[in-house]
Amino acid sequence: MDSEQLEKSNIDNLTHLWALMGANKYEISAGNFMYVSAHWPNRVWLDWGYYPKSKDIETMLSKIERGTQNIVIPAWHKTDTLLICALYKNGYTILFEQTAMALALRGKIAYAKNDLELKEVTTDEYAVIWTDIASQSFRYDIHAPTIQKIIGAQKLKLILAFLNTIAVGTGLLFENSGVVGIHMVGVAPAYRRQGIARKIMHNLINICHKSDSAYVTLQASAMAESLYKQLGFEKQFTVTNFRRAV
């Protein structure tokens, strides 16, 4: 897989996860589509490699209710000039940025066992605990029924991290588009600054070694990027996320 293919796989993995969580699909020009989350994670997105024309963008924005404040629209590349300009023109501003990153598993030695125990979420009860910890960690409300819906999905693992029988962190692994995507790595506020995020990542990467994929991908927040660099992840590109200004 070359660098361009890996970049595409990173975003395809993410958007296939969003679609699995529930989304409506609209054709906005011949063979080109937009996708709208039915609920959380509240995303509207376009396929990787589709650079919409001005008319396409007008159609896209017209399908988003003007009163909806929580919809987030990602731009995968700074070169999405028309889309970015149209978003600014229609009252959208940058909500946050992420760094798309990738790690080659080949030649990567598994990490030593640590004191965390990772358990896969297989019940609605665990899904509620997962949702509560992730919501606290990321400081926004996650839709519990969405998480419950994806339990048992093919090639997807919802993970709870336990420390001395106490659930302290979350993660999600999704093997799709030729890579394993790591998503939603969070730590309960009361257990931060104890190296738990690093331990979760060590354990998740060890699980990824058992997959058929040669690469792990993720989208890092500014706060987490330095940790992922230390773990060997390399930067690919920036994802800029827009939301309509209040």
C-alpha cells in the first residue's frame, strides 16, 4: 500500500465506521454522494477524493437544516478550497483540527503486558459504561443507542479498559479498508495523568498485531498527537472540522 492509498484507507475506515453508526446517503451530482449522520456523531461528509463543484456544495448545504448547530463537516485536505470557502461564506467556522496518522505493524514488536485488563463490550450494560466514560473523556454526550447498535459488528471491537476491576478507559478497533482504525481512546477524568492512555494504546496495538492488516490508522487530537508520535505513528495530513457558528 503506497502513501496515497494509505491516506485514503485512513479516511475510508473512519467514514465506514460513521456509516455503520447510522447515516443517510444523498446523491448530489452524478455518481457523487454526501452522507449525513442520523444522530451522533453528527457528521456530514463526502467521499475521499471527491472535490465538489460550487453547485454540488450548494446542494450539500441546502440539505443541512439551517437551525442545526451540532452538525460537523470535515474537510480532508487544505486543498478542498471550494468547500472550505463555501463553509466560511455560509457561517461555518473551524471547530477543531485533527492529525491523520498511520503506524506500520510490520517489524513492530508487541508491547510488554501491563496492569490494565481490556475487555470487549458484548452487552448493553457494558455499552452504557463505555458510553459514560467516553462522554466524560471527550466532554460531549455520546448517543448510547448508537454504541449499543454496533456491538458485534463484523471486524469491530468496542473495548473497556479495567484497572483493578474498575472501568477506567475506552477504545474502539475497526478493521476495514485494508487497515485497523483505532478510535475513541479515552480515559475517565479521575484516572488521568497516570499513563493509562499509553497503556491502552499499547494493548490495542498488540491486538492489531493479530489482524490481517499491515497498518494501524487514527485521527489524533492536538492533545494526543505527541503520544502517538512516541508510539511510532507518522503524520499523514490534517483534518479540519467545521461547524456553523452560533
